[in-house]
Amino acid sequence: MQSETRPRRDRSNHNSNSVELKRWGLLVAGSALAVYGVTRRSKVGLSLAAAGGLMAFRGAKIGAQPRELRAQTSFAVNCSPAEAYQVWRSFENLPLFMRHLESVKSIGDRRYEWTARGPMDVEVRWTAEIVDDHENGRIVWRSLPESDFHISGFVEFRSAPGGRGTIVSVSIQYELPAGPLGKIVAAIFGKDPEFTIREDLRRFKALLEAGEISTTDGQSHGPRSILVAAMHAAYPERRKESERE
């Protein structure tokens, strides 16, 4: 086994080192060329400075990857796994207890269009599909490859010990894209994504135990929006001291 794994590790390290050398080579060479061009104080010098700046910019982008984040948490809910599953499986219900979601709409073939609202009312949309669905047990979803924003996750419903309700476990994995979109996505999920999901589950628990709704199928957007606002007002997000504005 060792004879098989070592060459792969060596190749991986070699590729990583090559990328890093190329990155720093462009950065150093580009910066030096830019400084030299500026000191020439001529049209040719300005051209050299521009070329050096472009080299340095390309070097800075080499190896840059979107940041992947994962958050997971569990919550006990006083209901059966079947009841919790039914509410969650109607994905249109998710905005009732997930503050960052504006809407989730079915577009057929187990695919849904998700809309989240970020700072300054900027909307972020992505399409996700259900890839695994065990009735009353587990739901797994992921965004489609062509989406600008990639996210995947699952939710599990397990009977609590002694039949005392249901343990709802949620895991979300997503990436922060580069540029302005990444900042918007980061603002939507907050500084502490695990805390955000935990608060979503707290509102999910309140929604189920209050027995106010079972599904939103057939409801118009207007009444659903009123319900969302009412839920957010009744169960506001509890922020940590470090996150309060």
C-alpha cells in the first residue's frame, strides 16, 4: 500500500509547489517590472509598468480557490419524525423558519429554485435538486453544477431516546465565491453559520410545536409572506454579543 500512495502524494506536493512557484514568480517579476517602468518616466516605461502590473495580478489569482464552509447542528423537537419530515419535505415551508430565505419554488423533477435576500435587498438565486429522499428519515439536496453559488446539505429525523420527540440534525456545506457575490453569501449565512442554522432549527421547533401550519401548498405568495414576517417577529434571531450591530 505504501508503494502506491507515496507517488501520488509526491505528485500532489510537486504540483502544489509548481503552482506556488509560478504564482510567486509572476508576482515578483511583475512587481519588479512595474517599478522599473515607473522609474523610466516615458511612454515605454508606462507600457512596461502596465505589463508588470498585469503579470502581478495574474500571479495573485493563481491557486485562488473559493472557501468551503460547513456547519451542522441538531435540535430536539416535540413531534414525531413523520411530522417533522412532512413539514420540511414541503420545501416551500423553509422560508417560514429560515430567515435568509425569501422563497423556495418547485420547478419539477425534484428540482427547486431557491431565493435568498442579502444586504441592501440583493437577491441570490440557485437551483438545487433532491438527490436522496428517505421518507420520515433523511433528505439530501445539492445545487446544480451550473449554479453560481454551490451549496449542499442534508437533514435527518431520528426518534429521540424513549420516544420523546425527534432529533433533527442538519448539515450544510457551501462555498464563498470570490468577489462581491462571496461577500453577499457570507452576509446571508452570517459570521457564525452554525449559529444561524441552530436558530433556524429553533424556529422550526417553535413552528411545529405551536401547530400553526402543516404545509403551504396552494398558498399564494402574499399570505405566505405574512406568515414569514409573523414567524420572524414572534421568534427573532438571538444574536451573540459579538454579532450585534
